[in-house]
Amino acid sequence: MPRKERLFILGLPQIVQLQGHNKSELFIDDDDHDYFLQCIDNAITRYGGDLHSYCLFAANALLLITPNEKENIGAIIQHVGRRYVPYFNKKYQRSGSLWEGRYKSCLVEPENYLLPCMHYIESGGMLLTVAAADYPWSSYRHNAGLTTLSRITPHAEYNLLGKTALQRGDAYRRFSQKPISHYILQRISDCIRQNTLLGMAKFCQQLENQLQGNVRPRKRGRPRKNYNISEQQLNFIETKIRLLCQQYSYIEIKLPLIQDVSLSPELLNFSMQPQRLTSYNHQTILSSDGSLSCLQFVNQHSELLHGSKVWYQGPIFRHTSEQHDMLEQYVQVGVEAFGWEDDAIVAEQLQLQYELFKVLELNKEVELRINYIGSLDEFAAFRYALTTYFQPYAILFDQQRQAWLQTTPEYLLVDYPLELEPVIKLAPKLGDYLTVAAKGRFQQLQQLLDNMGLPYVVTPHLYPASHYSDILFEWHGEHIAPDSLLCRGGRYDEFMTQVMQQPSHACGFAFMLDNVIKLLVATGHRPDEYNDYKIIVIPEHHIDGALGFNVCRQLRQSFPGIAVVLDCTEQLAIKRQTNANKKRNNIIVIIHSDELNNIDLLCKEQREIGLSLDAVRARISRLIQA
């Protein structure tokens, strides 16, 4: 089988990993480290390239290099191997290969992943047992501004951390104090192992279109073509969300499926795709955005603006991408808070979202992306600057991009023809239009999230899909790309202030339950693992029905989150038991006597007999908490 050709894209940095054969040590004393670094210096001087970061660990070496040509990385590693391996073999009286096969590598999208990769490398792939600042064989002390290494060339993205070396060092130290999320660690590991690209989905898609090939890591097995979403899956997730919202003091509200917006037409501006229905005044729409329905509800109950927390669930409708005259139904759960000016409410909502992903065991599969876009006026000035800048290049845009140029020119920074890449790099930057106070506010939020231990990635090209201002956030799961969006939200104080004609503060988000379920299925979860328990009480025929109702009442008091059903049909008890046992998560309670000291408990093919009611409650409690 031929070797896979190494992926190379000019201008993108690469992580290079060298491992010891059979996990043997590559470096034993300080002289080994020094000589290896000398070999790296000589190789880069000879073949060209920029070294941005490195770490030499006992059994592996990690490097971050931007090569000048496709063959440079191979030549550099070959040069090091021809000099370091003979040195090491001679010194320690060994023979044979020192490396574990070919070197491993992956490309890195610098704008979003350069700093996390530098942090990953300088922590030895998260294997260091000492503080990075105390480890002498990495580039951390240089990048943190604590010393100077001539072999290190800072990347352009690193230079954006500050105007001076001191500012950049301080910013990088703060960044490195944050733990790397399990999601990013897994993505880096997958990309290195498969020699692919670590980048955002849209960036990868652009390169795949250009190269006519895959640049993202693949999962084992055939790609899933469709996801059948069951009622059990929806009920399971909605139950978890309901419990979380109760814990965070959010009150559920019921919203209509069809809305009359004639009383508040200005709220339509918040909806991305209002689906109009035929009516006498064309002011009736199907719900296409739960936030719109919630805002209408608040508009009719203005007292909610002063300190209320609500959540809702229900269907929304969007046009299909293939047929614009067809509608598709999706399920959405939204959470909104009104009256809180402090951004602590944003952190609380992000924590709620993270708690849900932890409950679903998806916290290692998702990534939180945040950005700060400033006030509506600041963002409007940024948009105007982009429109003016891109106007001379409009002739090169297709119809879709020309439409973006007039309304949402920021999309051109994310999705653009590759021949315009030099133009994109010189485009106006959002940060140039934000005030010092706005930047400070965003830093305070980041510090709050760091203190909470909540992993996130600052994504400069995360832009609003609606009338959000200030803070934006999204959760993504790349396993189900391109439909990777799981949750989206942010603040929309200014929009509410304009609509309500009084100072208002609002922050909210929505879960895309269809995509959350897709991710659950893609990561191997099965419906029978959801533990959506139901207790079925089956009394023998000679037992008084009132006793069965009393047992159900006591079980409901003990387990308020679980449905308890009394089965007192005319069928034989053994037939009722057989029917109830068809679902794995049914807990079957069989009453044999009036004294409630001879009860059988059956669940998941396990049976216990002769139990008291107290013992049944204890067994059920252990079962549902397992």
C-alpha cells in the first residue's frame, strides 16, 4: 500500500512530532537536548523555514514550523536524523533506528488554532509534570517574554497579542494559564495521527474545494448518511434541559406556533427567516426562531424586563436548502434572561450549556467559540469600512457574495475566493473599531470563564446571525460537520432598548436539538443507554386496586422525575409483566401481598424477590443513579 502523500499548503504552520522507537527515550542528559537543538538550527538555516515553538520531552519532540517550500519539513527532519541519530547511537552504544517510523505532522489554521497549538507543544503534549516556565527544553520562556531565543521566529498571529514584546509575553502567559479543552486535545491528536488540517469547518471546506480532496481527519467506518431522530431521544434531552433550567431558576413559558406580528412588526428584524402564511393582512408567520416568539411574549408582558429568566421549547420552521417552497421542521430549546446588565449572566448561561453537554457526555466532543463585536454603532462602522474596502473587487464576486457585500460584508472575511486571500489579509479589522472599554469588558468575561474552568476559543470571525451586540457565542461539534452548530446566543441589549423604547438588558441562546441528537448518535450513544426510566406497578389480581394506587403515590413522591404507571388491566400478571419488559428501561414492581413485604423488582433482566417497599425504593434509587 503506498504511503499517504503529506499535506502541504504554503504559508500554514505545521506541528511536527518525533517519537522514540518503542517509546524509548530520545534525550537522556542536557547535552542530548543541546545537540538536537543545534541540529534543528542548522537544518532550518540550510533549508529555510520559521520555528515558532518547540518542546523536547523524554520520548518525543514537538515542533511548530512554517516551511518555505513543500519539501522543507522532510529535508529538515532528514538532516536532523542524519546527525542526531548517529550521535545518540554512538554515545549510548546502541544501533538501529531511533524514531518510531515516519515523523507525524499536521497543518494548523493560524488565526484560530496557532496559540492553542503553541500551548499544547510547550506543555509537551500535556505530559509535563512541572510548570512550563520551569522546564528548560521548550520555547515557553521565550514566548512568555521571560528570556530571548534567537532560534524562535514569532508568527504573525502571535504578534497580534500586543504592540511590544512585553505586552505579547504578558498576553501569552495569561493565555497559557488556561487549560486546553479535551475537545481541542482530541482534535490535535487526530490531526497529527492522520496528517490532516486543524482548522475551522469553513476554512477546511474552502481548501477541500481548492484541492479536490479531504483535509480533515476521518472517523472509522462509513460516514452516516442520515440520522433518525426518535421521540425517546427528544424526551431524554428535553428532560435533562428541564432539570437544568429548574436548577438555574429559569421558568418555562409556552409559546405559540403561529404568530400575529401586526402589533409589533419591528420584532421581525430579530428573526433570520420569518415564514409568512397567507392571511388577510400578511402579518401571520410560522415560528422560524424561538427568540422571536419569546420577544413577542415579553413585549406583551413588559414587567418581565426587570429581572426575569425564562425558557421555552417547541418546533421551528425553515425553508429547505434544495426547494425554497418547502419547509422543514426542527426542534429548538431556548433560554432568555432579561434585566441583567452584568456579564455574569452570560457566564452563567455558558455554564448551563456546558453542564448539559457534561450530562450528555459530550463535553469532550464540543467546542465553545466566543467573540466580542462591540455596540451596534461600532459594528455598523466596521461593516461600512468593509463595504468600502471590498467595493473595487465586487466584479470578482458571485451573486451570493455581491449580496453579502451590500448587507453583511463580514461574511466575505470567512467565505471568499482563494485568489483574493492577499486582499482579505489587508481588510479592516473589527478590533480597530472597538473602544478600550469594550475590549476591557471582553477581557473581564474571559477572566471570569477562566476562573470557572470553562474551556473556550476566541474566534475573531464569529459574527452575528441576528441583531446581537457585544458578546456572541456558539457551540460546535465537528463530528457532524457541516451541520456542526449545536447552540448559539449572545447579548441583544441595544435591540431590546430600541424595541421597548426604554433601557433594557437581554441575553439568551438556543439549542439546536436535532444537531445535538445527531452528535449523540455520531459519538456512539444508543437510545437504550439514555436511562429514560419508567416504573410500572403490577398488582396481582387478588390485590385491592387502592393499594396499587397508594404504592404509585409513594413512588412518585420518592422519584418525582420518573413516570410511575399502575397497570391493573384484566390480563394475567405474567402477561402484563411480559408486555412491560419489552422496553429495557422499564422498572417493573410486582405486588404479591397486601402487607407490601413480598414485592418483586424486575429491570434489565435482573430480578429480586421478596422485597419490602422501602427496599424497593432503595434498589430503584441505586439503579437510576448508576
